[in-house]
Amino acid sequence: MTISTASRQVDVIRPPDADSSLGTLLRTWRKRALLTQEQLAERAGLNVRTVRRLEHDGLQQPRIRSILLLAEALRLDGAERATLVTVARGPSASAEHDDPAGSGRPPIPRQLPAGVAAFVGRRRELMALADYHENASTMTVVAIDGMAGVGKTALAVHAAHRLTSRFPDGQLFVNLHGHTEEMSPVDPGDALARVLRTLGVVDEHIPEHIDDRAALYRSVLADRKILIVLDNAADEDQVRPLLPAGPGCGLIITSRRRLIALDGTRTLSLDVLPPREAVALFTRTAGKEQVADAPATVLVEIVERCGLLPLAIRIAAVQLQARATWSAGHLLNRLTDDRLAELTAGPHSVTAALDLSYQRLSEEQRRVYRLLGSHVGTEFGAAEAAAALGTTVTRARRLLERLLDVHLLRESAPCRYRFHDLVRDHVSALLHQTDAIDDLHGVDGGVRFRVVKGLVGRADRSWV
């Protein structure tokens, strides 16, 4: 029996037997993850020849560091990871679980994912991140925030790779899934347990209570120089237990929310790209041969239709690269008709990214988002927002600040606001997901949307 995928046939995966060999375990868990040997090697940062030899039990004494990298790439849980390491050691290996490398201490973690190949620009931000981490004798926390798709993770990973020499004891990378489709944000206690295992603490020594885990985490890091990247954080409460205290550690956080309630944290808000850098990103991603005949004005128009947003630019460039018959002019015409519909490539979509930001809002914030997007002009002030919301100017400002903090609204000048073009398109799409909407009232009177036949899309199922 087989399961059909878009590109290949994959055998039904059965759990490995208790006495499975290392190769059997790796093959089973790789197929479960729907990865080829080449994809697993790339994700783990290993040579594909090494993966093939391991899967065929061709290495008598595999390096435990390689095994741990594979476990991380396969996203194994604690029990699976322990099984894989135990089998890799073999029956004659030491039973010292706190020294999987057999060298007196656990292997140095090198968990940073590969950087974006077409990374461009961000010189000012990279210089700031380097300056913040200049003093290796003090612990530095930098929180990068920005709207969905603006390139926070790409910047954090690119900067972290450039900073590795300052952190010789390793680099940790944890995706906290603050905005991930069909996934809840990672519990900080679970994140601590995962990091502690990476740092050499065995399961039986990991405390149950989150405060005790956080204390042990700080103790383990106390004398180490490690750079930690916490990607896609939901809020300050999720991050706070993961703050190290060691003076030699560095921490880079990415979030769609401004994390202003973390003491001693430097914040770096990321904006869309300048037009020149946006065109460079589009050209590198699509390939110079794809845009060789395109007028410069057309390329500028394309990136402007993408709102200068890196995610949208990459998707548009991939679309052009994948279709040999398309020209840049043809792509521009398609983006002019319905750009949100066009800005989709496989699992990546501007609409999906904005949906996730919208879903994390409170019900009151969702109402404000929809009302403002449909009742105010391109740029507006607090008084106009108050009129649209049916509330006071003072309360309108507070409501606007909440949308600013999650980057669904922009402040063009003090007390002057506007939606990013793609965000405004997203609001319009939300409003058209019902067959009929009426009875709009002010926020103070209880904004109420009467949905006649329900929502068509999945972005919001709680409008009333």
C-alpha cells in the first residue's frame, strides 16, 4: 500500500522494531518526515554520502554529533532521540548519557539553519546586530519585530551566522511557532526541556516545574558563550523563561509582536525593503536570465505591487522562474488583477501569513481591524478612526496602538496611520468571505456582524 504525493510514491511507515538497526531507524523516521536522503542531508548540514552510509549501516562507529544533527533534522522527540543515540553507540559504548560525544562534555551545538541564498540589503540592521553583540562579557538580547513576511527570520539567521566566531560554545535555534499554521505556540517549558537535552542534560535530570527548568537552563549556560536564536515568538511570556543569564551568551528573538516588556532588551523593528534592494531580491530569486529583457520600470512596478515585502517578492520571483513562457510584463499584469491570489507558491502565501496574524488577535482587535480596513481612507488620524469605530478619540488611540504592536497597522507620522497595501487587500478579502454582512455598529456599542450564510474561508470563524 502506498501514499501518493505530488512528486513520488512513499511507503506506508510502520514503527521500527525494538531491535532495529541504526540504518532502519534512520530510514523509517526519514520516510515519516517525507524527506529524501538529499533533503535530510541538507537539513542536517551533512554530506548525503554520510546519510546513505548510515542508512545502510556502513559506519561501524558513527560520530554521535552527526547522529544528534540528524535527530534534530528529523524532529525526533526525547525518547526517539535517546533510542537513536543508544543504537549508534552500540552495546560496547559507555553508558554515560551526559557525555554522548565521549569527550567529557556534550557536543557543541550548531543548530542554525542555512541562510537565505538570495539575502540582500539590511546593512543598517546587520551593523546594529553586530554592534549590540560587540561586548562578549555581557549578555545581550535583541528582539527583531515586524509584519508577516518582512524577513525577520532571514535577517536573524544571516546575522547569527556572521556572529558565530564570537560564540565558540555553539549556537541554538528554537522555533517557538508563535505564528505557524495548524500549530499552537510552543510551551516554554517544553522548549526548555528540548534545549536542555541539546546541552547534555538527560531526561531524568530535567525538572518538572518550569521555574526549575529555567534555573537549570541558566546554570548550564552560566560559563558558556552560546548564541541563541528564538524564532517566531508569540509574546513576552513565552520568551521570558528562555532568557539566559550568562554574561557570554547572546540572544536574538524574532516576533510579529513588539516585545517591549522584556527588561534589558534592545528592539529592532524591521520595515519593508527600499525599492532598489527589493528589485535586487527579485532579480536574484528569479534569476538574471529571466529578467534580462525586462525594462527597469517594469521590475520596479512588480516589487511595488508586492508592497516591497520580501515574502511577496520571493513568491512572485519564484512564479516567474518556474514558468518559462512568462515575461516580467506578464507577471506584472497578473499582479495588477488580483495580487493576493497570485502571491501563492506551494505552502507559501501572503494571505496565509496575514491570516495567522489575524487569528492571533483578540475578538475586539479583529473587529477593529475589519472596521478600519473598510471605513477609513489610505491614511487617517485618530479622530477619523474614532468616527469609524463609534468611540472616543482616546480609546481609538489605544485600539490603534494594539494593531501597531502586532504590525497590522503602520504609523506614517505621529498619530497618523495607514495599512500596508497587502494588509488592506487582506481586509477586503475578509469582508468578501461572507455572502452578506450588515448591521455594523460602533465598538462601544458592541460591533456586531450578522453573517447570513457563514464564512467561506478558514481565516476567521468567530466574527459574531
